[in-house]
Amino acid sequence: MQFFSIIAKGGYIMYPIVVCSVMTLAIFLERWYVLRHSKEEVRKYIRAVRKALARKDLKAVWEVSQKFPMPASRVIMAGLKKCFSGQTKEAKEAMEIRAMQELPFYERRLSTLVVIANISPLLGLLGTVTGMIKTFTVIAAVGVGKPAEMAGGISEALLTTAAGLSVAIPTVVIHHYLSRLSEHIISDIERVTTEVLEVMEVTHPLVELESIPLPEDTKEDVSVSATQKEV
């Protein structure tokens, strides 16, 4: 009950500040759950990929990637498709293009936190201005001899300032935490993709293509590549 009383004393500016706080909490809970879960899944996937890479077995990397449907596996599979079709030189570019499409998943909605962190103190400042306007309006009407009449405007000014800062400060901390979490995940993915590319450069996967369950479009690329080589 006291919470709603404070909001009422803070005036209309308090409502968008409260909305900002709810959005920050919602984004934090959703991103924290997704990123923590993704971090564990990516680590499991990377361990499995590195076991296959230790044997220079790109076929096993493909099979592992199919078992882990996630942005990281789709990036690596994009490179493997090029490699298996005899276009190893194009594998790196294919992985980079796919990474630009997939990896922003880990940074989703973090920009919203930046916006909230920036506008919350501004909303508090706006509330300060409106509160002071009310105070001076009262002074102009009844003079300074009635402090009780001025208390409402001063209270609104202080409450909105405090509320804006109370939302902005935790939002900055939350954004930093989630950004670091996403950066670690992306960094791990980039390292393992580099390792896959290094193995591609020293292997000849075309020999093993018949035993690998590739998509139809990749098989067509392989046949075209083989025809070109015969010519």
C-alpha cells in the first residue's frame, strides 16, 4: 500500500519510471535464464566438437552438430557444407555470414537495457522540473508562508529523482553482467570455429562424403564440384 502511495506522490512521471523498472526486471530474468542455459549447452557442444577435431574427423563434427541445434552448431555446419562440397576456401566466409545471422541471438534485448538506463534518470529529472514548477506555482499563489502547500511539489521533485536513479543504476549493472555473459559465449564459439577451420585446411573430406547424411542442396553442390573436377 505504501508503494502505491509513493507513486501517487511522485506524480505522473512515476508511471513511466515504474514501467522501465518492470521492463528491466523482465529482460533480466529472461536473458539470464536463456544465457545461463545456452552457456552450458555451448560448452557441451564444444567439448564434443573438440573430441572429434582431435581425431581430425569432420564427419563426427557434422554428426555432433546435428545433435545440438543451436546458433553455434549452425555456424559450424555452414562451413562444413562448403567444405564437403569441395569449396574449402569459401568455408570461412560462409561461417562468418552465418555468424552474423545467428550470434546476435545472445545479445538480444540488451540494447533495450541501454535505453532504459539512459532515459530513467532523464525521466527523474523531468519529474524534478515538474515538481519544482508546481512548487513555484504555489508560491506565486499563496506566498512562502504556507510550507505545507509547497510540500507536494518538493516531494514530487525528490521522489521522481530518486526513482529514476534507483532504476538506472541497477539497469547499468544488469546490462554489464548480461553483456559479459553473452561475450563469453560468443568468444567460445569463435574459438571453436577457428579450430574447425584449421582442421578443414589439413583434411580431405570429399573422400568420406558418401557416408555423411548431408542436406539435398549440399549433395547437389558436391556433384557439381565433382563434375567440374572431371572436366
